[in-house]
Amino acid sequence: DAGVIQSPRHEVTEMGQEVTLRCKPISGHNSLFWYRQTMMRGLELLIYFNNNVPIDDSGMPEDRFSAKMPNASFSTLKIQPSEPRDSAVYFCASSAGLAGVWEQFFGPGTRLTVL
Amino acid sequence: AQSVAQPEDQVNVAEGNPLTVKCTYSVSGNPYLFWYVQYPNRGLQFLLKYITGDNLVKGSYGFEAEFNKSQTSFHLKKPSALVSDSALYFCARLSNSGYALNFGKGTSLLVT
């Protein structure tokens, strides 16, 4: 298995532009997580999907952030409009079930820089 | 809150020496605890977890962790460090949600 796949690996954009991050979870996993990692705040859970349904989006910082999971093999995280404070590494992770039993497998991350 | 704390930002160890990366957890309920490792420009990789049972948990790459209820700790250990163990280590605890992991700030391990 190729593991969790994320694209792009690096994204540099200008303030105000729309940014779309993509994730392909491990086949057969029914849970998908989006995290953001910054020096100041560490790792934060943004949103959690189970069986393609958003269960918890309380970590999404603002309405500028949105996430979708149209099918079991694809998810997107969109920022519109982007701001410099959105600069971070965004990780997608998947698991075969609840984290208490099944470990989360992380993708390589997308390093976003907003100028 | 179901939180963890990693008191050390950085740990330096000589190759071949034992290493310990510290983690303490908040006293609330029965904790499900995890250790993850992050190598440069990579995602986090699962090392081990404690759910219940034996207090000594063995994981990947020769790492182990000891759950200590009286000290509310879950320190990561390895008997003999390798240069390749140099990375960022995260302790995490399962939140009350049953799916979200609350991560510590991370500890940078440098083995020379």
C-alpha cells in the first residue's frame, strides 16, 4: 500500500488566493483526519470524517476553511481566501476505525506558505 | 481536558546510550496514550500505544514505553540510541471524543 497520499507537497501562494489541498487515504480506512501543524500551536485537529461524513469540524478555524470528502478515496481541504497566518504544514491521516483501537496513518503533509 | 505534556523541548543523547523522552498526562479517566515519531519533511509515524494491560508497551524500532499511573507518566525509552533515531517525538492522548488525538508539543531528539 502506498500509504496516505497528499498533494501538493509544497504550495506557495499569495494572500487572497484560493488554496486546495488533496488527500487520498489508505484503501479500506473509514476515518479521515485533517491536522494543521505550526510552531506556535503544535498539531491541531481541523476536521474528522467517518465513512465520508464530517463528524467534527470544531477545529476548523474560520469560514474561510472548508473540507469535503466526496468518496472514500478522496478528500480536499480548501482555504478561500488564504491569509499569511494560514501558513503551516497540513497533514491528512486515516485509520481503519476509532483512534482508540486503530492507529492513525499520516501522509507526508503539504507545506503551505501564504505570502 | 484529556491532555499530555512533554516537558522537554530537546533531548540530546550519545549514540549507544539509553534514551528517555518524557510525557505526562492529565489525571482524568483511563488514558489511551500514544507515541508518534516525525522525521524531517515526513508525516508522523506510529510507534506504540497503551490501552490497557501490561504497563510496559513495546513498539517499533526497539522503542518501548512505560505507563506509570502513580506518576501519571508515559515515558518513551530505548536501551541503545542510534543516530537514525534523531527526530521529533510526539506523545498523544485520546480525547473523550474517542477519535481525536490530543498531541503534546513534541520533543526533538538528537543522537550524536
